[in-house]
Amino acid sequence: MALTLYNKKRNFDETSEPSGKLKKSASKLEFVVQRHKASRLHYDFRLEMNGVLKSWAVPKGPSLNPRDKRLAMMVEDHPYDYKNFKGVIPEGNYGAGIVEIWDSGTYADLENSPKETAEKKLKAGLKAGNLKVQLFGKKLKGEFALVKLKGKEDNSWLLIKHNDTYAVDADYNSEEVTPWNSPINKWLAENQVKKPSKKKLIPVPTQNLDRKLERFIKPMLASETEEAFDDDEWLFEIKWDGYRAICEKNKNGILLYSRNGLNFLPKYPVVADQLRNIREDVIIDGEIVVVNDEGQPEFQLLQHYSENKDRPIRYYIFDLLKLNKHDTTGLSLLERKELLQKIIPENEVIKYADHILEHGKSFFKVSEEKNLEGILAKKTTSKYYPGRRTPDWLKIKHHKTQEAIIAGYTEPAGGRKYFGALILAIKNGKELKYIGHTGTGFNYSSLKEMYETLQPLVQEKSPFGEKIKTNMPVTWVKPELICEVKYSEITADGKLRHPVYLHLREDKNVDEVKMTNNKPVKLKVKKDTPGKIVEKNIPTETEKTFTFGKSKVNVTNLNKVFFPGDGVTKGDVINYYISMSRYILPYLEGRPESLLRNPNGIHSKGFFQKDAAGAAPAFVKHQKVFSESTKKQIDYIVCDNEATLTYLNNLGCIEFNPWHSTVEDLNMPDYLIIDIDPSEKNTFQQVIEVANVVKQVLDKAGAISYCKTSGASGIHVYVPTAKKYTYDQVKDFAYIISILASDELKGFTTLERNLQKRGHSHIYMDYLQNRKGQTISAVYSLRPKDGATVSTPLLWKEVKTGLTPRDFTIHNIEARIKKTGDIFKGVLGKGIDLQKCLKKLGA
């Protein structure tokens, strides 16, 4: 029996260790790392396999640095229930000492196979002496290998981290990521063995530290209000998009921690180094941010700072709680800030957070233009109340946001990977309350990262006391992770409408995740409307009238879900096109539209409609074109303005498909298109390769080119022709380019249009798009595909390995274009000289 040796070594009348019995987990394989103070301190690494825990003693503990090859001595199998064991093994018993759980979670083979298949592969790897696994723990994440040493003792192995996204370059010491007040550390302290100090925390070059201080100061918090205001008794500051951080600096050292006491020193040593330049003993309050290329705070960069250490980090300090031995919390805010400004040795890291007086409206408008999170309004006479939320400080945000506890995730649908939506909750007393779910706000990589983060928390039982209804099966998780979402409104029954995932909040505590106050603080506005109470009720909208100048568009069913796997509604689609109208309209204006309508969402059958102008309102422009195939006039809609965009969205137009020519001259296109269209067995890497070869041929011809993702699986290459040539001339040139490019890529490209003839492993280079009446999805157009992807312009330097169309969605294109500008506008610019191009190609 596999556990015979284990049972033989133990006296279960004396030890509380579980007796040896075969047992298996219900769904996913589990692992545990136990820190064990016996005759010497070591770590026990255990993997569930065939009803037992395969076990290795690792003297130095696991490492996340691939350079480290940690000796792992294989020991007897332990029972499955040992994964939960922690406590004291009495003197006189085998392994006498203290055992604590250092890390735990689930694990799989490298292919993440189903449990039964994974166990077979893992058993074979164990037998071969080369066991490779994926760990989904709290500390240990990613791929590891256990390699048996040849020529050594039978039980000698090495534990090695693979070089993946979870690997670190810095030295890794398991002891330094162990809570300082763990049971073993307390014993070491009581027995005069040195342990980490409570007061002086030293930075260490490791990741994922979860040390929490025993004593810390909770910062003062702001209430919410909806509108900016002007008032000479208030000052206004930028609301930074980062981590709130309190710093205590004195002769004993420096503390830097989150609003809940999470130690920030190991994560942000650059900030700690600069704080040492403050001469006085102080307690200060501020916000840590990391800035992007535009010099603006970006929370994602901060959250993944270990991977973005080349980015500038800032600590914006806005309040002073103590100066030398004097408590300053009873002073007015203006007095505190005046003292603060004098003692901050400002540099590239530490910044005094300045403010403006009185003019909140204009300040809010500027913050909106700069795409900042919002502003804070603070009464100039306000005192500092640690841990309290008061109406003396107010936050005014551009978007409504809510912290939410992740309670589970649904199965993905369609082509989506990993999961469909996160199940969201808040604390309602001691219970969890369901507040909705969100599948939007993710790209492919963040879906994968979230899925892997959730795996160690998977549990069988729902954490809710009530039954939660979902459209897809749910995997429940321990309610430990907190995320932040933005939303449009809160319904009468307390659910979030249109929640969009933003990021995780490691600095927040589960117990404080309550619903955002839906009723704003009442303010007596002194300017313009003396004595008026500023208070708005949020309507629950299913219908709305949009006004664009003199044009009004009535829209219905705003809450209808168009993208079920992503939770994107009709209202979200309309808002997207309104926000992007100034970018997409130049590529639609004057062009007949072939309408692709999906009135019931992307998973219901859509249909094309060309002759659609007859029932359109007066503000919609149209163009009649005689059709040779039907022998009649077709009245096309022409989308020239925001009102028409919204009208077409209301008809169910998720995607826009304009002609390549305008009503100015329908026979002369503005550009040439080569549609690089893969078959089902082609990879996107092959699409990238074809696009770059097409560019090389065009470069040789002296023809400037632009490209965009199709929003599905291909790439569209454009060449401006500026109405100088007919469709036939443009099509012939596109054919020549395609022939020359295809000659370079004979293995997997074709010019054969017929699907059956070209097979399933050849990329079709579609030059026939260049015909009168042909249409293709417009740049910046949403596509009716899972993921709510957008046809997105690319710089040619971006067309390389790692590019995926799934990274460009309804949620991030607006932010991208604010950084890049419209890099596609040259398509409508000066056209090529076709004769010169042909001459350069020798055609």
C-alpha cells in the first residue's frame, strides 16, 4: 500500500497528523507547500497524485528565479488530507516540531489537461524522473520542473522554475515571503532567534509579498458627489489613479503601507529610497502611481510594476499627519499643506500634490480633457480624521466605479477562452450579496491571467446564501479577490448595470467592499444657484432620445445584450460609436452603406440590407445606384453624421461596411485593398508574415501602404489611390501585388477564391475586393464577434509576432487612439502614381 511507510513512522495516539488513507480531490489536482521547523527548518513540497501526496523535502524552499536549482529530497507518500495539516508534532514523534502552510492551490500538467488525463501524464513524468507541472498558488505560479539527479541517491531531485511570465530575475528567498508573525517565526522569536522587526521593514527584491503590518494608520476617506462645483471655501486636487499610501519616517526607519496595512516597501523600493531624503520625522499621506508614455497615471502599470520598472514611479504627497513630535491632524487642511510643502525634497519620485482654490468646475474639465480619473474637493478648514469618511472631502469621478468581490466565474461561450464572466459580490453584513457579473474589460492575455489567478481559490460550494441565476455554468471561488469595475447605474434591486472590469485591487479589504453610495452628498452650491441642493436621481433607461443639433434619434432596448459572452449591450455599442464618431465618420462620409444588421445580437442570424433609405428619417442622407444584377435602383444609406450612426445602431448595425468610393464619383475608389483572409488551419502568425511580404512588394513599387486588423482573423492592407484610377485599374494592380507576394509564400497562400478549391490551410489574398459595390468592415468598426473586437489601424512596426486581433476591443480603442492619434488618415490622402509603381516592378 502507498501509505504503509507513512503509517509505520507515526503514532496516531500522540500526533494529530491525519492517518494514512487514499483519497482524491473532486475536480482539480491540489498541491501544498508546508514550512516545517523540525530538527532544522525546511519546506515540504507535496503534489496530489493517485490518491496520495507525492512529497519532497526542499531545504532552502522553492524559488521563482529560474537560475535557482533547489535540492528536493523525495520522501514517503503522505495522505491527501495532510494538505490541510498545520500545528505541532509532539516531541518524541517522527518529524517533531511545528508545521505551517506556506502556500497551496491547484496544479496541472503543462497542457492543463482534465484531471484524469493529467494524472496519467504526471505519473509517467514521475517515473521518467522529469516531472513538469503548472502551479496555481498564491505565491507559486506558473511552470516548474522536478528533475531526478542521475548517479545520486534514488531520492535526490532538483526543483526548478521555468522561465515564464511569473519568473523573477532578483534573488528569491522563501523566508522573506513568509509572514513575520507566522507560528514558526513566533516560536523562533520566543527562543531568541532573530525575526523580522515589526517597526523597521527592509525592502527585499521579491514579488507577491503579502506581509501585513500589525499596527498601521488608516487614512481619511472621501465621500462621493456627482458634480464639480465652485466654492471659495474648498480646494481641489487631482484624483490619482494609484495606491493610497501612508508613510511613517523616523529615526528607527521607514514604513510605507496601503490603506489596509499591506507593506509597500518591498514592492516600491525606489519610493522608499527617496523618502529617506526627508529630514524631519513625519507621517504623511499620499498616492503611489506609475505614469505611461503620455505622463499620465495608469493603474495597470502600477499593478504590474515588477514588469514595468522602466516606467516612472511617483509618490504624490497631499497631507501631513505628524511633524517631528507634533500631531498635525487638528490643524486646518491649508495649514497642513503649507507645512508639508516646506519639508518635501521634491524630485522625480516624491512630489508635493498641489491644488487650486475655488474653481472646481474648470479644474474638473481640465482633468477630463487629460483623461485623468477625476478630482477631489476638500474643505480648506477640514481637520484630518484617520479612518473616517466625511463630507469634508469629496471625490468627483468621470466614471462611476465600484469595488467588487469575485465570487466565481462562468464557462466561456463561442470562441472565448478561459471564462465568460466574473460573478460579482459585496459584503452585506456577514453575508455576500450578488451585484451582477462582468465579462467585459478583458483582452486575451488578461483573461488568461485572471483565470490562472483564480485557480487556487476554486471551491465546490457557492459562497452565497441565496441561489444565483446565471446563463452559463459557474465555477465558484473563495471570495478573497477584489476587483474594480465601472458601471452605468445601480438598479433598484442593487445590481450593477453594464459593469466593465478595470483591474484587481490588492490594497483593499474584503470586509470593506460595500455598495457605492448611490445618493450623492448634498451640497449647498454658493456660486450661480445659492442654496440649491445638488442631487440627481439616476434613471433606469431602456429607451432614450439622443439629440444631435436639430436631429433627434429615438433608441429602444438599450439594455439588450448584443455580445452575450462579454456582456456588451446595445447601449454600449451606441455609446462606443458616439465617442468614436470623429474618428470613424471620415471613413464613412459620402459612401453608400451595405447594412449588416444583427438586431438580436451576434449569436442570432444577421442579414445584409442595401436598399434601406426609404424608411429612414429626414436627417439621413442617401444615394440611389442602379444595380445591373437586379435591374433596379437601390437606395443606399450614406452615413455622414452622428445622428445617422446612432440611427443605424438602433437598427442593429454593429458593423459598418462602406463602399471604397464616394458619391462624388462612384466609379473611382479612394484606395486599394488587399484582404489577407486565413483559412481555418492557418495561424495569425502566418497572416502577419503575409502582410509583411505584401508591404515589402509595395515598398519596392514605391507605394505607401497602411494596414488594420479585420477585427476577426485577418489583416487588411490599404494603398491610397485618391480617385485617380478606375476600379478595374486598381484591381489589376492589386492582382499584380498579390501574385508577387504569393510567389514569396507559395507554401500557404493562394489567389483562389473558391473555398473548396483552396482547401483549409491556405491564406486567401483577396484582390477582388477592388470592385464597384464591394464593401469591407470600416476602420474603427466593431465586429459582431465574441470579444467585441474592433477593426483597428496598426503601425507597421506592430505587425510582428505576438500581435493578435483579440487585443483590440470596444473597451480599449478610445484610449489607444488618444495615444496614437488617427494613424490611418493617410489612406484618404495623396494617392500613388500607378504608372511609376508598375515601372518599378517591371510590369
